[in-house]
Amino acid sequence: MKIVEFDERRGSVKVRVEDEDDLWLLRSIVVKGDVVYARTLRDVKVDGSRGKRRIPLYLGIKVKSVEFQAFTGRLRIRGVIIDGPEEYGLKGSHHTITLDIGSEVEIVKSEWSRYFIRRLLRGARKKYKVLLVALDYDECSLALLYEQGVRYLLDKEFPSVGKGGGRSSINESIVNAVVKLIKEIVERFGVNAVVIASPAFLKDDVASAVRGVLRGVKVFTDSVSIGGRAGISELLRRDLVKSIVSKLSSIKAEEVLNEFMRYVVKNPKRVAYGIDEVEKAAEYGAIAELLVLDELLYKSAPEVRERLERILDLVDGRGGEVTIVSKESPAGLKLKGFSGIIAILRFELGHST
């Protein structure tokens, strides 16, 4: 995400969307009552014309609702037009602004959470895109890691080879096919690093070939017991992937959840869950790690949203780690079982879970 302009006096931030993670982040930031400005298409009646024409306009709407589905590449913001060209008489009409990669949007709030301002600034930094590849002699899956989780790009089965096919010819056929796929995806999505995993030595042959055709892309290898999506899931639990992408929300959330569950069993006074317990812990400055389900931020009533933003500000301002978790991710499904918000504490508090 690129921050184009920040006007603290007006409470406005203008940003340019650069990838799908930016859209996911904006989904948690833009809420009902905000004002959003963007270039959009609108059917209007033009002087001298009998019917309506769809033309590009720069409109401002007061937000009523926001809709986003993971990995669709679009964010839809619905609301009522409050600003636009006077000649078309659009004020008061309902309109939907659709944002996609490359869109610029200005967001105006009566009050910005300090956490979300800092989150936007962090989102403006260069991102590290990682491609995961898990293969064996039967199948292969390729997936990209995003803040919001894993996006599976392709699953491929390899045809079985009869008695006439030797191991070397099978290897060569698989390596060539996988390298071609990796090259296409790296160039299309601007991938920085590729992690290739397989049982035995197939991964090494693929990695060697990838290094020969792709310059400037880091290539890592690791072992998994199986190819395909099951192999991707196994790879995500490996220390190599965790070390490469430890800053991604989708990876960080799994680690925090695992630690949270250990404390629940061994020392429950070192954790908190549910908004009441977590709010109390935040006020004491006790939170080391905080996980919040994304839909909690945009589906809650305004007074609950205010409490959540205050919690985010308190934790972030006192050096705690805050992670927003996509409801679509495996960690998000688990987090929902704990009311959508959990914390690991620096010290014990006098409550029981």
C-alpha cells in the first residue's frame, strides 16, 4: 500500500492499493459512518441525451456497509453520496464504490485509531511475497502466502509412468513441468522467495533448475512427507517457513494460538479471552500478544468497535504485539471459538478462564 497523502487536520488518509492484502486491511479500517472518496463509474443522465450513460466520476460517499471476500481482488463500499458534481444531482443517492488493485481511495474519519494509522504506515513498507511448492511423484500444489492466509494457485497431478519409463525420465518430466509453473507465477505475482518441499531429493532437482532460470529470487528447500495441499499444510508448520515469513499475520497467529493453548492448560492466569477480560488486561498494560478476529472489527456494534480500537491502541502503545486475523484462515476459525479475541499476558492477573 502506498500512502499518497495524510491530512491529520481533516482526519483523512489517501492510499493507493497495491495488492490483495491492502484490500483486506482496508476492510478492517473502513466502517459505517466514515466518508470515502474515490474515482468510480456511475450511470447519469447527460444533457441532450435521452438515456443514461455510464461515466467516470470522483464521488464521496458516507459509508453504510463494506463487503470483501478473500482473494477476489475487490472491496465494495456501499453508501450514500454526499459529494460530487452538482450538475448530475447525485447527492442523497445510494452508490457502491469498488476498489481493486491500483485504486486510490481517500478515507475520512472523525477520529482515527492510533493503531490503524501505524498499521497503514507498516503496510506501506515493501512486502515479502513467498511462493510455497509441495510436490512428490504423484502431485504438486503451489500457493502464495498472504496476511489473510494461504491462497492456493494451482494443483497438478502427474500422469503415472508405465514400465518403460525410468526414474530419470520421470524426474526430468516433473522438474520441467514444475519449474515452468514456478517461473510463470514468480513473474506474474512479483514473488521474492520460493520454498520447495518434497519427500526425498525431488525438491533439490527442482530448486537447482529454478535457480538457473530465475535470478534475484531466493530459493529454499525443505522436507515434507507428501506433495499437494497436504504437503503445503505440513510445510506451514516447518521452522523454515516460519523464519522466512514470521511477520505475516497468517503465520504469527498460529504460533500465538499454540502458545495460548499451552498456557490455558499449564497457567490460565497468563491468558485472557473475550472482550471484557482482554480490556482489563490492556488497561493494566499486561498484554504481550493480542489476536483479534477481523470480522469482530467490522461486524460489531459501534460501541464495541470503540472498545476494540481502544484495546488496540493500549496494547500497541505499550509495546504489545497486535495481530489481526482473517476469519477465512485456519487460525481465524479457532479464534472464533474464543469470542474472536485472545491475549497472552506478561504477568498473571487475578482472573480465571
